[in-house]
Amino acid sequence: MGDIPLDMLLDLAENTEDIVFSLDERKKFTYVNRKWKNVFRYREEEIERLTIYDILPEDQVDFCEFVMKEVREGKEIKVDTVFLAKNGKRIEVEGSVTGKRENGKFKGCLGIFRDVTYRKELERKLRESEERFRTIAEESLPGIFVIQDRRFKYINKTVQVVTGYSRDELLKIDPFSLVAEEYKSSAIKAYERALKGEKINSELKYRTKEGEERWVLMSITKINFDAKPAILGNWFDITKMKILEEKLRKSEEEYRNLIENSLIGVYKTTLTGEIVLVNRAFLEMLEYSKEEILKVNAEQLYKNKEDRKKLLDILKRDGKVAGFETELVSRSGKVINVLIGAVLEESHITGTVLDITERKNMENRLIDLTEKLRLLNKILRHDVTNDVTTILGAIEVFKITKDESYIDDAVKAAERSIQLINEMRELESVIFAGKLKPVDVRKVIEDIKRRYNIEFRVEGSCIALADDAISSVINNIVRNAVLHGKTERVDVHLDKLNGFCEIRIADYGKGIPDEIKKDVFKEGFKYGETGHTGLGLYIAKSVVERYGGIIWVEDNEPRGSTFVIRLKSVED
């Protein structure tokens, strides 16, 4: 790039958010900008005595020597390193070092760096989170797998153990080659239906590496994996359960003891729902004593009574049912997710009940976390990187052309990154949330009110079950009304309504057209010239739903919009 005169950068350096400094040939500081002083916290009289080695950790000294050697030879070096503040805090930075010359003689160097400590920490947290949830899946007792384009993309340890194949072997074969021939056609059809969005539970036979035929119950659902449609599946080897069902049909009395001690719930009812037989696992699952359960009709155990009718219809048509997913309600009112397998024998139904509540919760949590982590990853690796590239490019062009419009471009890109980083912090509150607690919503809004120089009215009060992220939710809505809606007035009304805390935030700005009201809470949705990241209202909706609440938008009178939030209330 040639010699870079220091005076070209001085005006910009004092007002930039980059760390800018100049060293002489002895590596002593001859100039540091305002940002440098704010980061490293040295006094003016101390700076005069400092060299570059005073702000370097020992593990970076050799790298510094290498950089200085390259710069002395006339090269501009891109640097990713660590500095030390006066208090010992490690500052992670990215930037460049360029030589200074007079009459061809080396006179020192100029450094321009960006403090990326927060971004690096966020990247580390992202990697740790990915590893944590990968470990959960890997150590899960049910088999977990992902199929994409008719090839395994992920297999946990359980799938390897039950099939007898290694991970490398499974990744190389067609998944349907494991299926017993008589079930292969139905397995492929189930896969195709799942890719269209249908959730499938099915029983089939598979062959192990040694050729043994065993039974598996699979639950498969569509997901996005590496930005492409794929199938997430859970694998339960139910060979023992199938053997048990067969023995039940042959001799109820002979295997009564086996049934009683089974970990799987077992029951027998009449077609009208009279309970004839249950085992200990069934009673423990539904929190009844044997005397109590015999007085209950089976239909009463179903959360959705129509599910019981569907089960009977299948049994009357096919004589058996496998992997019927439904929800039962325990004696205490607890809802339990279960899979039911049953056979119809004359006037009785004999079946098994498998509690999958924990697996369902983990599956939903894994899918939700995967989506949130994907969004964080996209922002870190794409949006923020693009903005940093824009900033550096604009500064380089400004050095050459002196065209101040490039500085405006750099400032706009920096402002985008700052807003993205702030919204990523808010999104972190959705992913890494703590326990909910009573929150005085009136106090939260009064605090937000002080941030805006507009007419701001607050009426009513209520205590909601939430956490600190509720401040970000409300501030996002108010900020959108001011910045995008151009409102000069905001009215907030709080009310206790049938066990809920209702928050109505009304503005008098441009309003939101009816045709986009259903889209404003979607990730990345932007509207109009002031649309920015498209994350604010998506984050707000995610936080509210985590609280078990709802949020929607409607028109305000005479103009503007009203955002309505309902959260579970707490008696004050």
C-alpha cells in the first residue's frame, strides 16, 4: 500500500470506534487515540513511557516480533491478537499494522484495531452451546438420527449399538437397506410423507449387521439441517415389547407376573372402556391405586376424548394399532405424552403405554434451540462480518480518495453492527433464560419512559410472571414506534384480566398495514425505508411465548398501532 502519512488519519482517528496508535522505531507509543485510552485506561504521563510490549501478554510477544519484521520490510499485516489493559483485562482485537517511512527510512508503524472481545466471547458461547446439546443427543437413551437425501447425516451412539454398525459404516449406506424387505415400501412412503410436513410414528422390522431381525418404533419429523430439508428421527428398539405383546395374546395368566414388573405400562379394557387389568407401571404413570383405577372409564384418561374414538376405529378396522401418539391425564391433572400399542381380542383391548413426555420435551427443546442457534450463527458469520468488511473497505478507500461519503458508509455499517449485537444480546435472553419471577411491569415501563423524549403516558399496574428480558420486549415495541412509526406520543395501559397481566402499548404514528400484520413477528421481516434487521419483534414474540404469553398487533384510533401483550399475572 506504500507509506501512510499519519496526518491523513488524525481527524478520523479521534472519532472512530477503532483503536488507533502510532509507534516509533523503538516501539514506543508516539500517538494513541481516544478509543485506545478508553480501552487501556492509562494516564497521559504513563503512555509516554509505554512500549508495545507493555500491553502484550507474554504469549503474543513472538508474534509481535514477527509482525514488526514484516512491517519493517514494507508489508501491511492483518493481525488477530490479544492486548492487555492496565488492569490486566485481555482485549481481543482484529486489525492491521502499516509501516511509517521518511525518505525511504523506517520510522515506526501505525496500528488500527477493532475490539472484538464481545464477539469472540459470543462465538465461544455458541460453540459451547452447540457442544452441550450435541452431547445431550449423543448420550440420549433413545436412538437419534438425521436423514437427508436418503443418507444418514447424523447417528447417535444408541443407533450404532442397536444396529451393530459403526458410525462410518452407517454414513455410507442407504438407510432403507436396514429395513426388512416386507416393510421397506411402507418405510419409504412414511419418509416421503414426513418430508411433506407430516409427523409419523411407525413400527417396522430392521436387520442388524449380523442379520438378526428386530422391531423398532420410529418417530420422524421434518426439520431444516444445514439449510436443507431433512428428517429428524427417534429410534426405540421395541423387540422386547413386541415379544411381550405376542405372549400376552397367548397366555394372560402365564405372563401376569412379567407384565406386573414391566417398566412399560400394560392395560386391558372392554370396548366400552371398563378397565379390567393394569400393571404397576401403568398405575405409577397415572398416579392411581389399583382400587381407584378400576372405577375409572378409560375414556376419562384421555385429554382429547376424540383420540380414544380414533384408537377404537383403527382397532375395529385393523385389529391392532402401533405407535398411537396421544396425551393422557394423571389423577393429579398432569398431562403425559404417550405412545399406545394395542390389539383387539373379541370384546377386549390389550395394550401397552410408553411414556414419551421427557423425550417429547427434549425433542421440542432441541429443535427450538437449533433454530435459535442457527440465527445467532447466521448473524455472527454473515451480517456482522459483512459490516466489518464494509467499514474496513470504506476506510481504505477514504485514505486514497478523501471522499467523506465513505466515512458515512463506515458509520452506517458500524451502527448496523451495534444494533445487531444489541439484538443478539436480547436473543441470548431467549436461549439462555433463567427462572421466571414476579415483575412489576409498571416499574419496567417507567424506566423505559425515561429513555424517550416524547409524550409518554402510563396507566394502571400489574405484576407479571417474567424475567429481565421483558424490558427488551417493551423497549423494542416503543423503539419501533418512535424510529419507524415516527410517533410523538405513546400510551401504555396496564390491566389485570382473568388471571393475565394485559399490556397495551399504543402509538399515533404511521401504523401497520393490515396485509403485513401477520408477518411483523417473523424472523428477518422488514418493511419500509426504515426497516433494519428484522429481528426486534421476532425476539419480542419469542420472549413472550417463553413466558407462556401471547402478543399481537391491532389498529389504534384515530391512527397508529396498538401492540397487546398478555402474560400470566401474579397476585400483588
